[in-house]
Amino acid sequence: MNNKLAVIIPYAQEGANTFFTCRAVHEDLLDIEHEIIVVDNMCDELSTQLSKKNETPDRGHDRLDKHGKLVESHLKTISKQCSWLKYLQYNKELSHWQCKSFAVKNTDANFLMFIDAHCIPAQNSLRGIYNFYKEFHKENQTTLHLPLTYNLLDDKRLIYALQYKIDEGFVGYTFCSASKKEDYYEVPCMSTCGCILTRRVYDQLFNAWDTLKSYGGGENILNYVLSIQGIKHYIYNKGTLFHHGNTRGYHWTWDGFQYNRATAMYLIGGDDFMWKYMYYLKGNVNIIKKIGELALQQNNMIREEIKKYQTISIEDYIKCWN
């Protein structure tokens, strides 16, 4: 397998942010074989949301000249001049997760890294995590993650802590402070932003991101679908990814968010576990039932594949960290 690294950056309404992120990522990886894949998620759903607010797409996607003629995306134009930058368009629906999956299908890189379009790496963080993981993964099939800050100028470094309500069919995460001691250490879960993994580890998701809506829920799939297959997660504590938490001009829908969570709970715990989660949701009973039925229908084959490789139940996994 090759040592090429693909850094995958989905974006929607983040033109300026994406430019800065791409430049910073490239500079930190100059001595490493890499490509940066930006995935433009302009789609009908996003256009509808913007039109309702009387907003227009930002310069990261399409621009209109003075005659109203649609001109080429700015990032698409730049990518023709930069051998290290690949521009993709994904307009099926508004989905951070489907964009990531689409990018993976369009690269031959063996190492994959996911970064949000509003992040700047600390000096040597990406080079450091790649070089460490390249050696470390040979003995351990794992994911490796950079600590995050919530905003660019914050100094507090954050990781995820396990959050769960087993009796209500839910497993998730919440922020907590990163350790200041160990160079690397195991954690129960962590963000996909700043995550590096091999294609072999990614393949153990069985394309579970392919049906997810907007955002939310995809983190649960990465963490817990892999965890119940015995794949561990580690923090690379010698680096930091400075993340910029802010509104982007679009929003997720309640239905989409709950579909994502229902899908994650189904994939890690089966249909009984998922329906337990749905039972405790507050909302229209008929809509909740339809969301659950759709999650089962869309992901039944993926669940069957995961079960073949499952080594521990989600309940027992939680006990390991409790």
C-alpha cells in the first residue's frame, strides 16, 4: 500500500475559511506525499435555506458576474493551478458525512485525514500525527486524533468524553479537557475533525456515512462502529487543531439529526437498541416511527456486515470505560 495522505475537507458556505485551511494544511505537509480534497456541498437543500434568508452563496462556491451569468467556482479554478488541491462537487444533498465518503471514493491514498473547513493546525501537528501514525498503525489498527480548540484563539485543548444512557438506547460524547502529560493515550471516542486512519480501518465503517443527513451522528458511527469491532482510538497530544466554532449560514433539521442518531444506535446495538432510543424522543410519534423505519431500511445490510466483525457489545464497551 502507498504512503500517500489525503486530507479531506467538506465545505458549505465557508469560502474564505476553506482557503486559509487549505493553505495551512498544505504548508504543514510540504515534505509528505499528500493531496487536499475539498468537497463543495452546494446543493438544492442549501440553496433553499439561503434563499429563505435572502442570502446568496459565498465566494467559496459560485459567483455571479455583473450580467448575472454563473461563473466557475473559485476553488475549482484554483485547483487547476495547484497540483496538491483536488476540487470535488457533491450536490446530492446537504451532508457533511456523504461528502467525506464521496472524497474517499475519489482518492487512492492509503492514509485518510478529515479536517473541517474552519481549522488551522498548530505548527508541525499534521506532519507529526502522520509520521507517528504511519509507524504506530503497523502494530495497531486504530484511529489517531488531534486535540481541538473550540475557537481559533482559544488555548484550552479539548477532546471527547463518553456520554451514554444505556437504558434509553443512547451512546454519544461530550467535550472535556485534554491531558497535558502523555504524548499519546487511548480514549473511548473522539472527533472526526483532526482524525487520521488507514483505508483498511475506514473500510470497517462499511460506507455507513453514505445515508447520513447534514451533520451530527457521524461521529457516533466513527467511534462506536469501530469500537465494537475492537478498533481503538488514541489522542496525539503533541499537536493541536485550532477549530473555529461559528454559524455557517445553514442549519441541520431535527428529522435529519434524529435519523443520523437512530442510524448510529442501530448499527452499534441493533434494532431493539435503536427503538429504545426512539421511544424516549419527544416529538410527533408518527414522524419518529418513520425516521426509525427509514434508518432500519437504509442500513440493514451495513448492520449485517458489522455484526460479522463485532467483538464486543456496545454495553460491554461502555463498561470498559465506566
